[in-house]
Amino acid sequence: MFTSVLMIEQPLSTADVDFVTTLHDDAMSFVVLMRPRGNEDRLLRAIDDVALGELEQAVHEADEPEGDEALRPAALALEHSLQRLRAAGCEAVGQIIDNHPLDLLRSVVEQTHADEVIVLTAPHLVEEFFHRDWASRARHKVGVPVLKLYAHNDEDEEEVVTGPDE
């Protein structure tokens, strides 16, 4: 069985699941690490939104839950993602990243004897330019290949993860 550690920032969309589950011909097993939104990243996210022409998103950056308030939405997103991977026929377990994400990533790779790491993320132009994004930093921490993919956004699926009126 091929084991991938999958770092995510948002719930997996249908397209994301289809893509990551068809990367290899072998049966797949995933360890999903969900990173909640941190308040230290707000400025970088706003700059990325402006650079990508998503001005409406930049204006509403402060409306998104961050820090401790982001733990519940992150847990829901993780559970949603695990269910989708299992429905696609894969084994999947996961956890929320609380502190020291790269140390956790390295230990998970070692404990599970993972074959690769997949960082599934939105574009982060500033961090990518300076090679401070998760994939670039992970390549120096883990002894397996690190693949960086851009997440898809299924607008109509958002209600499933956060629930109505949240």
C-alpha cells in the first residue's frame, strides 16, 4: 500500500480527492494533517488575495475565524476530508496540526513509513517567492519526496463543511 501524508488548509473538494487518489496505481493510504488558520498569516493572505485579483476576499480576511476560533472549523474540514477519501476507497486517518507543523510532519512520516508528502494548498505568492511555503520548508525536513499541489475550491460544497448559518 502506498502511504501519503497530506497537509491541507481547507476541506478536500471533489476534484482534490479525485486528483490525489489517482496519483498512483497502488492502493492508497492517507494521513491527513489539517492546519487551522493562524492569525499571524492574515497580512500574507490579504497580500496573496490582492496579487491574485481577489479583492473581495482580501476585504473579508478579518471575518474568517483564526487561532483557537479556527479549531472547530478545522476539525469539521478534517472529518469531511477523511470521509471523502474513505468514500473513494482509501484508508485515511488524520489530525489537526496544533504547534510545530514541520516537526509533526517529520514524525508522522517516520512513524508511518510514508512514501511521500503532498502539500495541498491555495497559492501563497509571497511565501512561495521566498521559499517559505510549507512544501519548500518540508523538503528540508523529511526524507521523502514532497509534492506541492494547488487545492480546488468547490463553492457549493462550503455549506456541507461549516453547516448552515455558521
